[in-house]
Amino acid sequence: MPSFTLTINNDKKVISAEPETPLLWVLRDILDLTGTKFGCGKGLCGSCTILYKGNSVRSCTLTIAAALEGNITTIEGLSEEGLQPIQEAWMELDVPQCGYCQSGQIMAASALLSKNTRPSDDEINRAMAGIICRCGTYVRIKKAIQLAANKLEE
Ligand code: FES
Ligand code: FES
């Protein structure tokens, strides 16, 4: 089996796997980073969203061969230096219900706020499109993104 070096949460990890293996499999099954969730496995639900080179990416459709060039950030890596404003906002507004989709939601929101600390409603809607919450927490998610944006502007 070939070996690959991935940078995950600023840490180099050597992985033995086929090059076409989806990153999500590596995160959950090999590295035990189970904060990233498996939903559909087909790029349709967003529950597996991580950051790759700072962009929101579905890890079930990103192969490890395509993920060698930049840092991969998972929900576990988001708070290495303490809680981020996005996480504080999520907690203050008690956003999750069952919680299954929430790491994907937070990672997509985090990607948005890293590039735009004053997102409009439309920009939030576009950034969060396709990350499905079966519990319907969308209103709280949007409020938490706005609250986190305010915190970043303080
Ligand atoms: S598990 Fe990746 S988009 Fe659904
Ligand atoms: S909180 Fe349950 S699916 Fe989103």
C-alpha cells in the first residue's frame, strides 16, 4: 500500500492508503478524528465539511492524493489555541439539536468568517448552502454566524 504525508491540524501524518481513498475515511477510520461526520458519502449533505487550504471542502469527495498540498483543518483543530469566536457564539446561542451536522456547519462558517468578517445574509446563505440540518437549526446557525462576526469586529 502506498504512503502519503498529509498535514492535518498543522501536524504531519503519514498514511498508508490507496491514493483515491476519500479523506473522510482517513480522518475517521485511521486517525480517529471522529468529529468530522459521515452523512451521505457523496458530497450531498455537508456533514463531512473540513477546511483545506482555508476553504470549506467536503472531505468525502476529496481524495488523499488531492489533499497533499496544504493544511487540512478538522473541528478538532479549530480550537487548538482556545475557543474561537465561532464556537463561543455557537455555545451562547445553544445552536445544536442532535448535533450531527454541527461540525460541518461550524467549519463552513469558520471558512466564511476567515475571509469575510462582515458577511451579508446572502453571503451567509451562499457559504452555508448544502449543509443539511435535519433538525432545522438554520435560524440559530445564521444568528450564531452574525454573533461571531460581531465578536470578530470587536
Ligand atoms: S458525507 Fe460528505 S457531503 Fe455528505
Ligand atoms: S442539529 Fe441535528 S442534524 Fe443538525
